[in-house]
Amino acid sequence: MGRGRQKAKHTKVARELKYFSPNTDYNALERELTSSPHDDYSEEASKWAEYAAEDDDTYVTGDEQREQRA
């Protein structure tokens, strides 16, 4: 019981999304795409570099872990 209303609501929402076409600001899109690249990773990595140096970055598989425990 209630599946009919649920499906009808879903169909209504899907139809609204299908035919919805927002106004696109092509000038803003062009500015965003032509702007200088901004590398968030390098800034973030430099903040945490001291911790990464002392961290053990080796990858150990499950088989290797079992061998180490034995």
C-alpha cells in the first residue's frame, strides 16, 4: 500500500528534473575555465609534510599481515 503515490511522486520529480533547464552564465563558466590553475593539494601537503615524513607509507597486504603475526 502506498506504492502508487510514491511512484507518482518519483515520476513527477523525474519529469521536473528532465525538463528543467537553468540559465547558464557562460561568461562565468569561461572565467572559471580560463583562470590560472589552483593546486589545493600542494598547499595542504605543505601543511602536513612534517607528519608525512614520520609516517610509514608502506602498503601491507592481508597475506603479509598474517605472515608477520605468525
